[in-house]
Amino acid sequence: MINTEYSVLMSVYLKENPSYFKTSVESMMNQTLPPNEIVIVKDGKLTEELDYIIHKYKKSYPNLFTIVPLRENVGLGFALNEGLKKCRNELVARMDTDDISIKERCDLQVREFINDSNLSLVGSHIDEFYENPSEVISSRVVPLNHKDILKFSRRRNPFNHPTVMYKRSEVLACGGYGNYRRNQDLDLFVRMLNSRHIAKNIDKSLLLFRANGDNLKRRKSWVKCMSYIDMIYNFWKNGYSSFTDLMVVTASQVLVFLAPLSFLDWISSTYLRKTHHK
């Protein structure tokens, strides 16, 4: 029988927005099924304001918050690995420091684990917004069942990372997050899927994702494009992705690098997102 208690795992670093951070934390504290632990990894030195917020939470809720300070900034993946080691519950809900979870998120996810003890990983769709959470601009819809997740994962990430809840022991048994500055979540999820762990996504947006108009601009980096190609190349070498998958990803990443932003925006809104019209 799955225990309904769960931990929340977050990592914060120097450049986080303090206001967004507080909103994110409080969206997890106010869940209809509240966590009994929130693990916050301090990924290197923080601003005084961020340190003060964390100190205040720890002082006000000493039994709820577990703070994991790291001397240097190690990046999201390695920081989450350190936090995972400190989580005291088997079920762990990931959360990013600038997003907002809906109140029922973790209740719905825990129920999935109770209903199917074979599950290792449960995510969901996300709704995206710019400044006002009530003004959703688009949604990132992901495949729902295990079979479709497997197929999707050979080219693209089948999960929205900040929405996932997973079993701590099974993530650690697969080696945790790998040595990638980007897409470290996709690398982990593929290793879990390749190890025959069962996954699903709930057919509902359980998180409000703070989008940024500069997201596409940041993706137009040859280093980032090559990093993604290299990851899929490794999937192909290990027999997970096909040669066709590798070629499609390579072509699409070259296109991302070369194409004008207006064209990428059209591709994203037409094929990669479900756009919400006012």
C-alpha cells in the first residue's frame, strides 16, 4: 500500500525572483493534500532576500522544511540529486521556483500511485502564462498512457518536468539526474523508461507555467541545439531511439538554429502548443 505522505523537491539559485519563489512554495504548502516535507536545495550562494525567505519558512515551519545548502552552484540536475538523498518520503513531487501548482495537483497524483502500485512516474499537462496566472496563453499537452509516452520520448520529452511526482528509490536506482546542464530530466526519464518503469500523465493541466517571451530566442543557441542532438545520439547508440528519430531531431535542431524567430513562433504555436485565444 502506497503511503499518502510525500516530499516536495525544489532547487533555488542566485538569479531566482523572490516573489515568484514565494508564490511557488506557497502553492505547494496550500495543496488539498499537503506535503509533510518540502526540501529546498540552495544551489550555491543566494541573495540576501532569497536567504531571508528560506530562513523565515524554516523558522516558521521547522518540521516541514528541509534545507540543503550547497557551497557552489552545481546546476539543476546535481542539485536535485542532493535534495533527493535528503527526502524522507518515497513519493517526491518536483516543483520549480517560478511556477504555480493548482491546489489538487498532488492529491490527484498520489491517488494514481494508490490505484496502481506499478507506477513509478506521474506527470500532467501544463498551462502557460506570462504575467497574470489567470490569463493562460497556451498549454503543453503530453501523451497520457505508457505506450504513447515511450514512442514520444524517442524524440521529445514526454513529461513537463515541474509537474512530475515519482518514486524516490526508483529514480536513485536509475542513477538520478545525469551530467547535463540542459534536458537532464529527459535523460533521467528515458533511463527510467528503458529500465521498464511504468509512467503516465494525467489528462489535466495541474501546473501554471511561467512562460517568457524570450524562451525561443534562448533556444537559438548552437550549443543548446548540439546538446540536444548529442542526447538523442546517445539514445540511438543505446538502441532506444531509431536512426530516423536521430535524423528528425538533428534536422529540427538545425532548423531551430537557422530559422527566423517569427517562423519558430509559428511552429511552436501551431504544432507544439495548444494556443488559447481570448
